[in-house]
Amino acid sequence: MNRATKKSDGWIWGLVCVWCMLALPVGGQTAKGVVRQGRVEVCRVQLVPDVPMNEVRVEALVRVARAGKYTLTCVRSSYPDEDPVAATLVVPLRLQQGENEVSVLIDMGENPHLWSEFHPDLYRLRMTLTDRKGVGEEVVETLALRQWETDDDAAVGRDTPRWMLNGLAVLLRPVDEGRMDLPVPPSDAPSADWLRFFRHARERGFNHLHSVSEAVGTAMLAAADTVGFYLSVDDLPDTLTRFDNHPSLMPRVPHADTLLYTAPLTLVVETADTLLPTDTLAASVLLANYTEDDHRQPVRWQLCSVDAGGQPDGHFSAEGEEDYVDVPQGEVGRVATIIVPLNGIVPPRRIRLSVSTEGATCCHDVQVRDK
């Protein structure tokens, strides 16, 4: 090998060494998660609503290529009855190179729309993080103002607190597939199938579905958010952190005592199934009210003997009315006690107690026997 060839080889190897010195540190930093030059990333967004304060705390993990001044702009949607000017928040930030935790408060105004089964009102939050040159990234999140709590002082069962949503009691009515015309969609079903299912379930009086974590997907959650359907998922480690921005998702699986398999505005009659002609019929009337407003209206009842076909036979009849009933949302209240002596009825005979109010009717049959 001559001297010229050695000189040429040395020049080439020199370039290779310089390239390695410049390139390898950059490659090493990239492998450790440092942002490439010029990149601004919003890696994670968590929304924490505070209903009493009418605000939402936004906690975001952002990643930037270099330290310096940045601007975070948050713009939420607004309803026609809200002030759109208050829907924009601009926050100057000074960030360090790499990952940064950012926390800001979004003011929802004086009378924001709350999310519930009665009014599943949703907002859209558009977040933009930019550097001084206007280069950045934009993310859009669904935002809802709702707050799940439990009321330990109003237990519905032994050591079982009542669920509260936005400060109001909730009666959870889980889906009973035996009363449904549509099956529960598979986990990979599109949003249209889940929307159809949840709306059908609402029509049948249900508002709650318990699922396993593996069956939960974004299509299912988005449909439940839109319709106003409550979801509880088996508490696997990452379930709530993956889906915690969805208002339909409850903080944990509710106890069985808090679940009622009834339809909206249901009357329940508690009385004996068999009586003697010398007895007095005593019946308690309970009203399960799920509406957003207090339920104030008369409850009427009628007691009459019926034939084998269920038609009045004229042997016995009595009726009455409770002229005022007040059962708040999410409550099951004892609204009336019916006392009727059965003197004069000739056994064996069947009597039927019918109780009705606007939107609900309940019938209970009692057999009158000799002994």
C-alpha cells in the first residue's frame, strides 16, 4: 500500500470518527425519550372536574425539545346560554427540556351544564401548546362537568352508602338482558351499535352497565357519554387511568345493595298474598322516583274483587287517594299506607289492589281464603 492510499484512508476514517462523535450522543438521547429538535408534544391529558367550584383542573404531561417560553391555549366549547368570551384561557409557561407537568384551571362559568343521565351535556376542549415561533401541537378532549360521590349518612343497605352525582342521589338500574330486545354488543362493536344499545336500554328503564375491563373500548365509552349511561368496570390497575376523562365511568364498581332492577317511576306495593275474611288488608305503597324534578302528584288506589279473568265481579270494592306525594330524585319513598277491613267478603275470592299515578301503575293480587 502506498503513502497516498494510506493518506486517503486516514482522511476517510477521520470523517467517520467525527460523524460518530456528533451522531451517537443524539441517538442516545433520543432513545431515552428526549424530544427531537423542534418538537412540542402533549403526551397525556387528565381532566378533573370540580362541580362545587364550577371549574375543571387540567393536568397535562408535555414534552419539549428545548427549555424556554411556551404558550398553552385552552378553548372550550360553550352552549348558547353561556358567555363564549370566558371559554378561552391563555397561559404563558416556562418549560424545561424534556418532560414537564402542567396544571391549569378551566373556568366553566356561573351556570355550567352538568352531565347526568337526564342531561348528558358534553363540552369540547381544544388545547394548543406552542413555542415562541408558533410551532406546537394541538389536542382535543371531551370535557364534562360531573362529580361522583358517596353519601355515607344515607346508606341503602348495611354499610352501603348511597351514590351521589353532582350532589343528587342516583338510583342505579343495571341492564337486565332478559328484558332487552338487543344483546350487549361485542367489545369491538362500532359506536353506532353501542348508541343503539344504550338508547334501547334507556327506553326500557335502565341506566347502568357493569363490564369487564377487556370489553371496554373508546366506542363504548363515547356512546355512554353521549346517551347518559352509567358504566362500572372491574377495577384493574390501569382501567381508570386509561379512561378517566369519560364522565360515564364510575369511580368503582357499586355494591349490589345500590342496584335496583326497576323501571323509572315505579310503584311498589308491600302487602300479604293471603288473608282471611276477618283480616284487615294493610298495604304500604312505595314510589321509586328517578326524574330530575321532585314528583308531586296524587296517588290513587282501588281495591276490588275480580273473577278468574281478572275483571271486577262486584262482590267487593273500595278506593282512595293520597292527594300529595313528594319523592325527590333518586329516592324510594313510602308515600301511602292503605288500610281496608275485609268484613263482608265471601271466601274463597281474589281481590286486586291497583295503585296508579301519572306514568306508573302497580297491581297486587290477594287471595281471601276460609282458613
